[in-house]
Amino acid sequence: MPLVEVTLTQGRQPEQLRELMHRVHEAVRVSLDASPQNIRVIVREVPRELWSAGDQTLAERDQEGR
């Protein structure tokens, strides 16, 4: 039973996330010949204040205009 987890920062439209789930599902189905009902796709959204890179949150980077 394939399980794919995708972690993104918050801010995308529900339609974009649904399209992502569909495309990931199809990629797994085709590449692994997996049964569609057995494929799991989880999308996790993280607030930009809780995601850091280089000891700076993405929200801090946004404020600096990076």
C-alpha cells in the first residue's frame, strides 16, 4: 500500500492542492502499477512561521522581501 507524504508551506488554493494529490496519485499508480484504492496521499501544510531555513523562518524572509 503506497503512502506518499508531501509537506508544503501554507498558502495554496484548495484546487491546487487537489490537483497535486491527483497527479501524485496518478504517478504512483502508473509507475508502480498500484491499485488505485490502495494509494494514499497526504498533504501537510505548515505555517511559514514554523518553517525555517538558515536559522530564519520563511515568514521572516517574506518580511525582508527575499
